[in-house]
Amino acid sequence: MPCIGRSWDDDDESRIAYYGESCGYMHLVQVYNRQKLTFYNIYEMKSDGTEWFLKYQVNVEDVVNAFPHMIRHYLEPTDWHYLAMVVLCVVRGEKEEDAFMVLHIPKMVIRYNLRDYTFYKLCEFDNTSIEDNRFEEENEDYEVPVSLEFSRSSSFQCIESLFCL
């Protein structure tokens, strides 16, 4: 697989937030700088598979401002896990202006338009505890939230196949 510019896997100043396919195109989302965790570089692989190119640069700071409950105030602002936000997928629309990114934050999923930087809630999770969401952990009740908070995501697209496993 072709490299993206300089080798950034070995340093501590960038992270891959997402890698996946949409409409036959591979995408890679990179958080490039731990000083600005809301800045994403979104790369697309050329259709011949020879190289990556920078497709979008976005700043999701407006999402953080609109939903400040995603900030983990107990961490340093330069900690990779400071924002409870995960890129679930990048979707390439039929038209260029239809491209969007799907973000998971605590209690909801957000659709973020990559061309005009608008966003809205796709769905919201009820975070009230129910008896089925309780279990014993070291003799204390521990509630499992209905919406997941995770620091890293390994999400994979389901591709239907006739191949038997």
C-alpha cells in the first residue's frame, strides 16, 4: 500500500482515526496534530491504487462546541483521548457535495458534511440505566451505559458474499 507523504506511523504527533472504503474508493482519516485534535486530514487513494492524495481538511471544532459533553476534562487537552469522538465512516456521495463523515460521540451519532462543514444528529441513544444494563463488579453495582464511549474504533464494513466461511 502506498505511503502518505512522510512516515508518520513512528512519531507521536499523528493518529489514524479511520480507514475504509466508500463507493469503490479507499479513505484514510488522520488526526495530524495532538495540539489540535479537531483537525482531520482525509485522504483518498487514486483509483489505480498507486498513491494517496489529500481530499479534505476539516476542523470539527463546531461539533465539540455544540456537544461539549464529549470533552474528557479529566485528561490533558493534548491527550489523544481528550475528545470522546470516533470516526465511524467516510461516505463518498454521488456528487462531490454529498460527501460526509459519520462521527460517534457519547449519546449520539453525527453526520458531518465534508464540503460545507454542516452537521446534524443522525440518532440519539437513551442513556438511562435499565436493570438489564447492570452487573456486579467487585460487590458494587456498576452501570453499563447504553451508548458506548470508546477511544479507538476497529470498524469494518459488511460486504455480502456468497463465499462460505
